[in-house]
Amino acid sequence: MKVNVEVECSPEEARRFLGLPDVTRANEVYVEAVTNAMKGAGSFDQLQELTKQMAPMGQMGLKLFQQFLESGMSMAMSGAAQGMGEKPKSE
């Protein structure tokens, strides 16, 4: 048996339902700090240095994230390719 349930709600309602904390104020402070820091960067080199300082684990973290996305895409593509050749199972 297969049951599909659709729930229509706002992101705020979903956050409260799942019991996630409200991080709106923390996000506003973070965005303001990043905006102010970027205004102080007068050249590309300063902006690049600022980006390295803000990124978790610097370049290594960015490479790990890129690899994560690439592996996810390849798994999704291989799953889609396998799904095309399969016949639906009857239950």
C-alpha cells in the first residue's frame, strides 16, 4: 500500500512543527557582519582573504563540499539511469 500525504504550510509553521529553533535574529546579525566586512574589503585580494577566513576549514572545506555535491549528483544520475530500465514491481 502506498499513501501520499501533502502538507501545505509556511516555512515558519514547518519550523515550529518540527521543533527547530528560531534563528532569525542570529541570521540577521551574521548577514549584517558579513555585509559590513565586505564593505571594508577594498580590493579583490582583501575580499578573497575575507572569504578564506569565513569559510569553515578554508579551501579544504570548500573542496569537501564540492566533492559532496558531485558525488550526490553522480548517485542521482546513476539511480535515474537504472530506474529507466527497470519494470515497476507489482505488490
